Amino acid sequence: MKLPKHLPLGRHGTLMKNTVMLYILTFSQFFLSFIVATYESRILDPVWFGVLGTATAIMTYFQLVIDFGYLLSGTQEVAQNRDEPQKLNQIYTSVTMGKLLLTAVSALALLLLCRIIPTWQDKTGLYFLFFLSTALNSLLPNFLYRGLERMGAITVRTVAIRVFFTVGILLLLKDSGDIWIIPVLNAVGALVALIITHIHLGKKLGIRFARPDLRETLSGMKRSAVFFYSRIATTVYSALNTIILDIFTASGAVVGYYNCADKLMTMGKSAVSPISDSLYPHMVRNRDFRLVRKVLLLLEPVIILFCTAVFIWAEPLCVLIFGAEYGPAAPVLRAMLPVGIVIFPSYVLGFPTLSAMGLSKHANYSTIVGSAFHLILLAVLFLTDSLSMVTLALCVSATETVILLYRIVIILKNRHLMSKGGGEEG
């Protein structure tokens, strides 16, 4: 039995439909996250807001370990086998089994880290609540829906979860002692979504678990490893900064200020990522390089103008969004703004463009190079006693710029690949 066919929208029609769905998804995340972040910053003092930021940063690593690059490798495999139901069942099963194995390993690693790191010892229970919500979210098979270009299902489910979480936070979070409510609400929402998603896959799309095959599971992990290396490398210059501040600074408020600027930058990234996310499966199938050029020329000037305005009004923006105590976050936000300028072309020229050119390994290599560059900068800052929230933010900006430059150089050196197979005419 074959999967239900898409409406006859054509290549660009399907791309546009999925881009719209991704933007609905992103707008909900942006709007609801904005409400939650502004509320949390007013209920939690800067120290506990910093604890929340640290927990989020730690879980970013564990989420990447559990995901293990499956969002990219799984999306690619599903897109290439979308009309083969048995193959889709095998992919679905092997990815889920791989994630369960990685969840068990990650839980043991977190327990060990909480025993070793002094500042984490009294927060072990809180961190494991965050880990539970992270693991449940990571088990959601978003790669299937992305590969099948059925973003409507992901959008409805995710928006419903976020509405539930936002309402719960506004009703239940009353002071810093209630911080545990945040991961619990996330976990409940993710569990309900996981159950509904698996029912939908079976009844509507005919995708079900096949007989588990350990050899196929390990083989799938091997294929996905290169994507994992890229994504974990990216995290070195994002979440690691928050963890470093938590371990090496005497003031928890410093982490809170950094967390504010980082949240604003994350919101900015989420505003442009849907275009890259929807382009990825489209480019794998169609190699539409002219569309990539048009998208960059249309949107990048707008992004530059927006970042300029944020630089000018950074301090009143931080105070307006997070509260009067968070004015010191403004220098961090200004130091991070170059990320806002380079991240969109970096996203678009990364996996969507390089994969279509047959050079996906360079999308991974670029983040590994950027990660190494960032670690060198951190070492210099540590040895010169220059670690601060502003210098760490500058490191992130420098690293993202290096990654973009690497991708541009590779594309220019191999631009002849764009003309093969009708890519330029697409």
C-alpha cells in the first residue's frame, strides 16, 4: 500500500506550502516563547533565570546526542524512499531504536556529571526533570514528516503543545521555587504529542514499527554520525558558553544576562530557519539553485536593516522585554548581532545548497572547523583571564562568520557542480 499522494501543487507549490507551515510553526514558537520568556524573567530573579539558562544549555547537548543527526539523515532517507512503505517502516523503527539506546547512555552521563561538577550537585533532580522532557521531545519522529513534506501535521501538533505549555506557565509559575514546573509541563506536552503522533502515523500514513533489527539500527547510526558531528560541533560555540559562565563566574546573574541576549538571538534565528528547513528536501530532489539566489537577495538586506535597529536600541529592548533588572544584557546582545546577519546565508548555503551539489560533507566540515576555531578563542580568553559574557558573545559572532566564509569558498570553488543534471535550470 502506497502513502497518500500530495495535492498536485508542483515543485514550488509544495515548497511554498511547507514553508508557510514552517512559518506558522515558527511564529507560534516566536510569539509564545516571547510571552513565556518575558513572564519567566519577571517571576525568576536573574540568578534563577540563569539556572534556567544553564539547564537549557545542558539539555541542548543531550538533545543533540539523542537526535544524533537523525533530523537531517532521516529526512534525507525518507525523502528518497517516500513511495516505499516497507522501507519507511524500517527507517522509522531503526531511528526510534537508536534514539532509545542514546537516551539510556545520556541518562548515565548526566548522573555522572551531576556527581562530578559541584555547581550541579544540588540541582540533580531539576536537571533530570529537564532531561525527561528533552528525551520525550527527541523521540518525536519529525524527520518522517519533513521527509514526506507534510509539515501541516507537525505544525498542528507543535502549536497545541506550545499553547498548553504557555497557559500552564502563566497559571502555575508564581515564584523561583516553582522552576520545576517548567520541565514538567514540557514533559507532559511531549508525552501526549508522542502518543498522538504514533497513532496518526499508523492510521493516516500507514507507517508502523517493523521488527527491530539491531544491525540496521547500528548501520543507521553510522550513516547519521556525520550529521551528528556537525550538529554537536555547532553546539560547542552556543550552549557551551552558558555552561562555562555557570562554572567559572561567581555571579549567577551573569548567566541570566547572557541567557536574555541568547534567547533574543534564538528568536531571531527561528525567524529565518523555516526557509532553510523547507528548502532542504526541496533542494535534495530538485537542485533549484536559482531559487536559493533569489531568496538570499530578497531577504538578507531586510535582515541587515533589522539588526542595525536592534544594535541602536539594544538596552531599552532588553528592559522592555525582560524587565528593569536586565539592562546589563544589552552589551551581550550587541556583541551577538553579527550572528543575526550571517546566520541566514549560512543556513541556506549549508545543507540545502551543499547537499544538492553533492557536497554535504562540507556543511559538516564547516561547523567542525568553526567549532575548533571557537575552542581556540575560548582557550585564549581563559589563558588571558578575559572570559566574560561579552567576550563569549563576540566569540560566537566570530565563529558563525568563519563558518559562512568556509561554505562560500567551497561553493565558489565547486560552482561547476550547479550546472550538472539541470540544477541551474531548475
